[in-house]
Amino acid sequence: MKKIVKNTAKAMFIATLGLLLIIGCKKKEKEEDKEETQPVASFTTDKAEYDGGETIILTSTSQNAGSVKWILPNGTTSNDKVVSFVTSTTVIDMELPVTLHATSPKGTKTDYVIKNIKVKAEPEEEQPVASFTTDKAEYKGGETIILTSTSTGTGTVTWTLPDNSTSTEKVLSYVTATTSAEQNLSFKLEATSPKGTKTHNVTKSIKVTPTEGTVAMYKKHIDNSGTVTGTLTIGSTVYGEITIPKIDDEVTSVDCSHQGLFKLSLPAGQYSFSLVIPGIPTPITGYANVYTNFCSLVQF
């Protein structure tokens, strides 16, 4: 009798365990068969609209999504929740399409959304105006010209100097050469807008006068009195009748401060000269060297 009771209890335990296993499996099957919640694709941008060349920041705000997939305007894709896209510069307003796909965790359901992102045309640059000043109106050969750009609406400036060299400095100096003739030196300044889309240039001619020196004239004579009058020609220029002092042969310390010397200011260089004295059939001739800011003595 005890054996029968024992076997009956064992059988009931096994039956109960089997029933529980069956119930558990059916519950699991119901959970697996439960329909997934529909995902909702959505995203935000960091700005409402953009200028060409700016970066768009895209952030997924999708709900019930296990994964997302972006399709960007240039055709590239990404599965990141936050992505960025650099726009191109444009001359017209544009709308760039961005697509976001959202997929449920088990991949059974999807949703997508498309938004057009507005990109504004790049504003047209203002026209630059090239201009410059010099520290003086005109110069003598050998002097330094100070050039200062006063251009407006510029990103850069470029100088073209008389010797064909160039510079991008806003203030620069140019040393003129000594000259025996008047010159007009050409300086060109080109102004370029900040983005390089527009330019403007201006050219000025700067007057450079000859570098000058002084010649002081006198005539050696046997005595230290009186003057000599004659017609003076230097180079191709006739100066007409002049009077120069006679200075005794024995005087050796003649300089440009000597009283009565006939003086002329001339551009630096070498000159031929002649002095025709009435009563003397042969002109007195020779050469005179004129040096910058220096007085040269000419003895007849």
C-alpha cells in the first residue's frame, strides 16, 4: 500500500512539472508572436536655414527605433544618430533633401521621413575700390617715396612698381634712382575682395625731378680784381651773358663760399661748357661734373 501511494505522488509531480513547462512555452510563443510597435522617423537640424559653405548638424529624434539610416544630399549614407553635412557654396537658393529611415528593434517595421534643408545663395561681394597716397606730391631723384594703400572693401592688395617688382604690403617705400632728366614713374595698385571674386585697380604717375648739384665759376687771372663778361653755353642750353670774377693765380683756397662766384644749379651729370668772351676769338671750353647736393668749382 505504501508503495502505491509513493508512486502516485511521483506521477503527480511529473505531471505538474510537464504542465508548467507547457504553459511556459506557450507564454514564450505568445511574447514572440506579439506585434512590434511601429517606429516613427524624425530628426532636427541645428538651424532653420544655412548659408552656402556652412555645416548642417542632423540629429535623429526617432521613436521606437532600433536603428536609423540617413541618406544625405550627396548620396552618402550613415547609421549614426547624429551626423553632419557640409554644404557647398551656391549662387542660387537651394533646398537639399535629407532622408532618415527608422527600423524597429527586431527589424519587422520601418518608417522614413524626408526634409528639404534650405541653403541660401552666397551673397555677392561688394566691389573693392583701390586707392593710395604718397607722402609728397613730387620727388627728386634718389629720394624715397612712401606709398600707403587707402583701398576699401579689400582682402588683399598688390602693388606693381616701376621696376616691375610686386608687393602685397599695405604700406611700402620705393627708392627712386638719381636722374639727369625729369621722369614720371608709374605705380599700380590692385585691390582684391576678401573672397577673391572681384578686383579693382588704379595707376598713378609720380613726378621725379632731376637730382641737382651746383657749379660755381670763376676765371684765374694775374691779378685779383675785376670781372669777365661772356656768353655761357652748357650742354645745349645757352645762358646768355654772364659775369664771373677774376681770382689771382696765387689764391689756392677757392671754394664755393668765395664771394662773387657765378653759380648754377643743374641736374647731376657731366656737361660740356663754353664761354665766349668778347675780343677773344677762341671760346674757352671744357667739362663740368655736377654731383648731387654738392658744389663743383669750374675754372676758366
